[in-house]
Amino acid sequence: MPSLLNKTTDQRILHHGTWEQFKCIQKGFDGASGVRLFYYDGAIEILMPGREHEIFSRIIGYLVTTFLAEKGIFFQPTGAMTQEKEEVVSAQADESYCLGSAKPIPDLSIEVVFTSGGISKLERYQALGVPEVWFWEDGLLKFYQLRVGSYEPIDRSQLPGLSDLDLDLLKRCILMAETDTGEAIRAFRREL
């Protein structure tokens, strides 16, 4: 039987339950690599990202990290760390960042969407108070900013420093990385 980690598509399990049940499941997966767990509004989700999902999340993370470093913006990459509000919500973004200073909840969460979720995940991040969420889906980047208790779509990041990010360059290099990651990184660095 092939390993789930070698699968090309995401594997997703949804279950309805309590916060206490979620915490038991979370404990059972403690130390398991390649598994992400989510809880919100009685829904427990277990995600095992596929190959493409991981490729895109890593390249997006690398490019955003490169941009922040090259522009001298203070950041702390928090990756897929668990973001949690006790008994309300637990989420793990594909990539996340604190900007300006380290914080318990990051300023930016980035989600790669292949199977399902998309903007429905915004409710989780709203409960956490994440200021900005980006989605990569079907070759497009979509940006959402938390304003007055709900997310609104925006054309570009409103976070300090990231508002200067050339989105066409970022999208082009993300897509280029599908076939040649090294060239995508070199092209991105050349044009910064």
C-alpha cells in the first residue's frame, strides 16, 4: 500500500464533534508529520496535504520570505504552527508570518487550496483575529483583510512592507516553480 505522504492529492477527513474530542484527536496525532488539524464550530478536519499542495505552499513561503528579507522587513516565519483560541478555533495555515514583532497570532496566514476550503476557511481566521489571509487557488492569489469584524477582498496586501510586493512577479514565479523551482527563485531575486 503506498504511503499517504506520496499521494498527489490532498486527503481530507471531516468529523463533527466537541472541542474535547478535537483535543483528543490532536493528541493522538502529536508528532505525526504531514498531518494538519482544524477545529471550528463543531467541525473537526484532518488534512493530509498532497504533493502539489506542499510544493506550492513551500515555494510561496520561500518567495515571501525572500521578499521580506531582501526588503529588510522584520518578520518571523511561523509556518504551519497551530493557531488556537481555546474551545473556539484551532487552525494551521500552510504558511504564516508575524511582521514587525513576534506575536501569538500571526499577521498573515497563507492557504493553498486544492480540494476544498477556500474562503470558507476565513471564518476560522476571523475567530483568531488574523489581520490578513491569502489564498492560492487555481493559479490565482486572492487577498482578504480583516476589517470591522469580517474579511473583505482586497487587491493587494495592506500589511506594512508587503504592500510593495510585485504581485505579477510573485504569481509568475509561483507558476514557473511548477516546472523549474531554481529558475523561479533566480527570476524572483533578479527582479526584486
